[in-house]
Amino acid sequence: MAGTRSASRRSLVKRLFGPKNRHREPQGPPVVRRLAWVLRWVVPTLVPVVLVVVGWSWGRARVYQHPYFGIREIVAPSHGRIPADVLRSTAGVALHSSIWEVDGDVVAARLRTLPWVRTAGVRRSFPGRVILDVREYRPVAILQVDDAETPAFYYVARSGRPFARVEPDDVQDLPYISGLATADLEATA
């Protein structure tokens, strides 16, 4: 069939490309020709685009609410002082809620309110896992703040920032820094 100029090839080409003779101008009034062009090229191109635009909000809502994207696990590796349960409760992410509802910046800001947290980040691992990445401060010294009657003790990070109060049952075998008052700390902050 290749290379032939018979009626069978013409009918095949006619079925594929329509009854258009490439050597002659199409027949009929210009309005009919424009309408035929619109029906042949514009409508098949625009119909899928319109369907996607209209169906986007409906489809998006169905995907967001689908149980496949429900949170089944909140991973909070605890390598330091803060237990994993405290990290999970502070993050405020509920099990079985949609993974799309987790705002990483908001959850990380909540985690940074804990005194031992130096940096915090949140990752979504599809389909149903949220991973809390937390780095804790490492104390290098203990700061003794001399107030009126009872001194207060704070752990100090390598950067010089006091970050958490020393509890009575904590390990206190670090170098001590003394001679500062609360007013001195507020002046440097």
C-alpha cells in the first residue's frame, strides 16, 4: 500500500485526515469552514482543559480526605533529653488526620518552644508518615544567676545562650559560670 496512488490509499488517508484535498481550497462558505475548523481542532483541545479546571476542586477535596493519606505514624526519634512522646504531643499532629493538613512551619515552631530544642523540622513521608527532625542543645556549662535570695541555674550552649533551667536531679558536672544577675542577661538579649 505504501507508494501506491490507488483508491484504497485515498480512502485510508480520507479516514485518517478527513476528506480534505490538499491541492484545492476547501469548498463551502467561510463560516462553515471556520466552524468545521473549530469543531475539529479547538473543541478537542479545550474540552480536556475545561474538565481539568472544573474537576480540580472536586478531585482535590476527595484526595485530601481519602483514608490512604491518613497519618498512621508520627516518627520522633529521641536521641537526647526530650522523650519522643513529648515531641509528638508538642507537635500537635493527630493520628488519622490527613497528611496534607500538616503545616511543617507551624509544627516546627511549636517544637522550638521546648527549651532543649535547638532546631526543628518536619517532613511528610507519603502516604501516611510524619517525621519530626529535632536537634537538641548540648550543654557546655552551667550559668548561676544571682538573684535576691536563691540563685537560679541554667544550662549554657556552645554559642553562649542559656537555654534550660537545671533541675535538682540533673547531672551538674559541668563548669560553672557565676557573677551575673538577671538584669545582666536581659541587657545582652
